[in-house]
Amino acid sequence: MKKLIFSGLLIISIIGDIYSQKLDISGEIRPRFEFRNGYKLPMPDGNDPASFISQRTRLNAFYGDNNFRVKLVLQDVRVWGDVPQLNKSDIYGTAVHEAWGEVIFSDKFLVKLGRQEIIYDDQRIFASSGWAQQARSHDAAIIKYLPSSNHRFDLGLAYNANGESLYKVDYTVNNYKTFQYLHYQGNFDKIGLSFLALNNGMAYTPTTDSTQKVVYSQTIGPRFTYKGDEVNFNATFYYQGGKNKFNNSLSAMYFTANVNYALSNKFIIGLGGQYLSGTSSENQANANESDKSFKTFYGANHKFNGWMDYFFVGSYMYSNGLVDIYLPLTLKVDKFTFKLIPHYFMAAATVAEQQTNGTWKDFSSGLGSEIDFTASYAYNKNVIVSAGYSQMFATETMQVLKGGNYKNTNNWAWVMFTFKPTFFKSK
């Protein structure tokens, strides 16, 4: 009897201690059907569209008190049918998407260590890339300083290796070797101001010397936002210098400006544009030429420049750059949200093709237009159903850059269910 009473008191004590802290256990199940017919590049002749269902499954655990916080996110990504029913193992398997701890030295000074998502501003340079089923996370340390509720400084550090070793070995993972960045965020009533300085190090092995070294590029620039009752505006500028991963000189820039006007509490109309500098086709053919193509690095590339992912989702970061003009329209009706975004694309640097006689033939800068449409329905706070359709109207110039046949019908459609249950939550 005494043992039973003692056990009961112990359980009550543990539960009481848990409830005096914050503990969240949640999940996510996200199956998505896709129909791809000219997705990422114009549909090549002689090929049929692809259809498949992918799924992301997550288990999230978070614990925090006044002294520290920890988070663990386990993730499984699969395509339906990629293994048989009686499978012994999965193709991708369960992975650790996040596993970090944060020490709260004071309300102004914190240090966060481990595998974590890094997200800043509009997610152009650092993002979780949540559309991708696997998403993005980093092994990094972030030192946070919050001098007041309206100002924040983050110092980020990362250093990567293939694994444990007894002596120096080359880094061969398709990843950065190291980075250091400083990010500032300030809020001034309706105005926001941020600044990013990123020193990005990539492993480079010269062809004439087998000794690997690290080459660095620098991305520096501010972002300005204004949030009014009816009008929202933002503008961002970045300059990139230093060396690219091939040890060529890098000199590139990025600029965007966007304005949104709420005609009512249900309908928002916008206008925006982006410029990402590029390298001409002729200069790309010369390996010793300087690189003028802007690198979006670790951003949410699917979020920008059309949802059919013709640009910057893949290898386009060393290409001819981009000018993107778009007109986003958003309509919210009860639990439904509709978005329509037409784009017009142009190359920022000259697109050309080398002829058999060695000369270069220039093409028009126009790459084409794309229309993106999505509709989502929030069944409740835990279940969202969404679908989308996109159509690309490519030009011959697009075919020169991406391949395929621009005259073919190029479209993409998808349907996605997102379940986000909360299994346990306490404070």
C-alpha cells in the first residue's frame, strides 16, 4: 500500500512538473498528388506526363522552460508504391529533420545549437523550403541577442565534415563547407528593417592541385517593409561578391519590390517584380569568365518565380539570370482562399547559342509567361485541403536555356491534404 501511495505521489509530482513547463507533441501527414507535363522544363518530344503521390510524415516534440528549449522532428518521406507491401526497409527511411537545444542565458541572450530550420525575412536566402516534402534544415549554431522587444541580432555559424576522421579529408557532400552570417531585424511601428551579411564557404579542389580549399562568397543587403491598414510594401537589395564554388570571381545582384493593396477584407491585389543578375551564354562557355549570376543559396525557391520551378530549383543559379514581373490576386471567402498569379519572364543576360562555324546567335530576352492558380480549404485548424494548376507559355529562348520543346503544352497540377494533429500540449 505504501508503495502504491508513493508511486501515485511520484506520478502526480511528475505530471505537476510537466504542466509547470511547456511540452508539445504534434504530427504532420501530408500526401500530395502531382501531374507533371512540362514541369521544370518544356516537355521533350516523345515523352508522356508523369503522375505520382508523395507523402511527408512527421512527429514533432518540443519542450521548454525558463532556462532552455529543445525540439526533435522525425520525418519520413516516400512516394506511394516505392516499396512493396512486405518491405523490410524504406528507400528514404526515417530521418532527423530537426534536433536542437537552446540555452536561455537571459531574456536578451540565447544560444541555439543543433540541426534546425533557418528562416529569415521573405525566405529568399534562408528558408525551410517547406513545399519540398523533405524540406531544408542546417547543422548550425545561432547566437541571439535581443537588446529590446523591437530589435534582434542573430550570429549564425556552421562547419561541416563528411564524418569523424583521424586526419584531414576532403569534404565531398553537395553542401556548403562552412558559413557565417549576421542578421538584424528591427521593427519601428509599421516599418520593418532588416540586414543580412552572409559569408558562404564552399569546398573547392583545383584541377592542377589535389589540395582542397574553401572559397568564400559574400551576400550583403537590406530589406525594407511597410505594413499599413490597406497597403503593404517591401523592397530588398542584395549584392554578392567574392568567389563562387568553382573559384571564379563573383559579382551579382538581386532586387525586388512588391506592393499589395486590400480592396476589401476579402480581396487583395498586388504588383511585384524581381531582378536576379545573370551571366551571358557566351561568358558561361568561357570557364575563366567572372560569374554574374545571383545565387539564392538556401531560400524557398518554389515560393518565387513561378510554381512550375523553371528557375533556381536546380541548376539555374549559374545561368542567365531573370526578370520576373507578376500580378498576385488573393480572394478569401469563409474557409476558402484563392490565389491567381500571372508571371512574365525575361532573361537578365544575353541568351545565345553557338553555331557550327563558331559564331554566337543571340535570342530574344523573353522567356515566356506562366499562370499559377491555387485554392485551399481549411476544414478546421488541423486539416487543410489545397489544389493548384499552373500553365507555362514558353518561348524559343526558354527552349535554348532549358531544352525540351517550347511548342508542347506545358502544365502542372496537384492536390494536397495536410493533417496536423496535436497529440499533447501543456503549459
